[in-house]
Amino acid sequence: MRKLSGRSHRRIRPARKKILGSEELARHFDVEVKNLESHLKGENIPYHKDSKGDLWASVLATGLT
């Protein structure tokens, strides 16, 4: 048998993620926008709050419909 080179090995790709804004996140987690920040903190989900007060977070694309 011939030995395979390093390039022909199968690569494991990272999970696909999508960045969602406040309204999309609220729909995704089924919470109200006003309760979204406390929900993200409670679930220990990293997020970003911009200068307008909008929240942004990454979620796995497989969980989106």
C-alpha cells in the first residue's frame, strides 16, 4: 500500500456560524428583545453591544431555520 501524503487527509472543518442582531436573536431564542441581554448572560453566550445598544452574537447555522 502507498502512504498518503499529508495533503490528502480529510480536514475537519469548524462549524458554520452566523452573526445575528438583536431582533433575530430574540426570535431565535424565543425571548423579548428587552430580555435578550439577561438571557444571553444567563446562558453564558458571548455577545457584543454596539454604541446604539444593539446586541450581536454568533449562533450555529445548523440551528437556524
